[in-house]
Amino acid sequence: MEKKNVILGTVLGLFIIGLPYSGGWKKGGIAAAALIIVGVALNFIVGTAVFSYIADAIGAYLGYRWTTEYNAAIDGDVLAIEE
């Protein structure tokens, strides 16, 4: 199996729709749907776009984290997964 590009995982995670790349279709799809639903609902309730930026930041973090964990699992590096 090939390693995933960490920078690509982070950038795609920033746009939320790239989370399936980082975390797989099931985990990434659920996280993307949850971030979109919660972000849009909070934006609608409060009347501002601040929560979209927060959801984007969370998506970027998850993209980075999941891609790093995936690469560490391929290498067999247990310490990198636990960090």
C-alpha cells in the first residue's frame, strides 16, 4: 500500500470534502457530513459565517491527523500513532 500525501490530506481536509481521502470513505464521509450539517445549522441559527471557518479548520486538522496515522500504520510506527 502506498503512503498518502500529508499536505494533500490537510488541504483537502480544509475543504471538508477531502476527508474521505484521509480517513477512508466511511469515517471520512461521516465526519464530512457531520461538519457540514453542524456548520450550516449553526450559521443559520446565529446568522454568521464564523462556524464555516471553524468547520474548515477542524476538517484540516482531521485531514492532517488521519493521513499521518495512516502513514504511520503502514510504516508500523506505533509511537507516531499514539501521539
